[in-house]
Amino acid sequence: MSKSASRGASKKTSEIQHSQGSGLLVTGFVLGILATLGGQWLLRSGFTGNNLPDQDIAAVDAGDEFEFYTLLGNMEVEVPEASMVNVEDDDVIYWLQAGSFRAPDDAESMRVSLLLKNMEAEVKPFSHQGIIWHRVIAGPFQTKTVMNKAKQDLIQEGMPSITLRQNPFE
């Protein structure tokens, strides 16, 4: 008998907790509706929350001439020619060094992968401290904008590159 009495008591407490939770839900819902209706009534009744007297508003409207519109209107600034920089410099050819390898087969493999990505590339051997290296060079790029686009494409493929500049008259 004691088992059945304890089971009945646990059901009653869960029913009480459930009814309290739903009572709180209904109370919150009713308070939300009242707050919404009260806010609408305040807006319709002319409450704006603006505590400025009418005289201060009239004073602001009377002084509507501002000088800052005319202060800089006639000012002209001369920029010297030396400080102007042309973004697309026609005298420079850009290259990207995608890699440098000791083994020529590794360099050739990277050159082929660049060709498959529609990027012109070539292998140029050079000597540094008596060791022959094989540079993989992509390009040439006539503008910096095109070179930056190619550099971003290489970065997305996981191949960081070094920018090389060449003056065509050298």
C-alpha cells in the first residue's frame, strides 16, 4: 500500500507544476497584449516623448542659415604633379614566382599544374651560392590588377606567390 500511495503523490505534484507553468504562460501572454495596447493608446493620444517646449523649436527654425555651406565652396586646392600616382603603370611588367625547386622535375610539375589553371608559366633556372634552383614563374601580367587577380587565384589553390616587377627598358 505504501508504494501506491507514493506513486499517487508524485502524479499530483507533477500536475501542480504543470498547471503553474501554464498559468505563467497565460499571464505573460496577457501582460504582452496589455503592454501593446497601452503603447498604441499612448501614441494615438499624442505622447511623443519630446520634452522640448514650443519656443525652443521655433528658435531652431529661425536660425536656418548655416555658414559651413559657403566656407569651403570657393576653396581650391592645388595638388603637385609629383604626388599623383598612376595605379596602372604602363612601364612595369609583373610576374609571379609560384615556387622554387632544386629538382627540375618538381618545377616542371608545378608549371604544368599552372598551365591547367589557364595561367602562362615557365621554368627559369638560376644559381644561388653555387646551387642551381628552378623558379616557376607565372606571367607576364601587363597591369597590377590582372596580376592581383592571378595572385588571389594562386592563394585559393594553396600556392602563395611572390610578386616580381620588371621594367621593360632594363
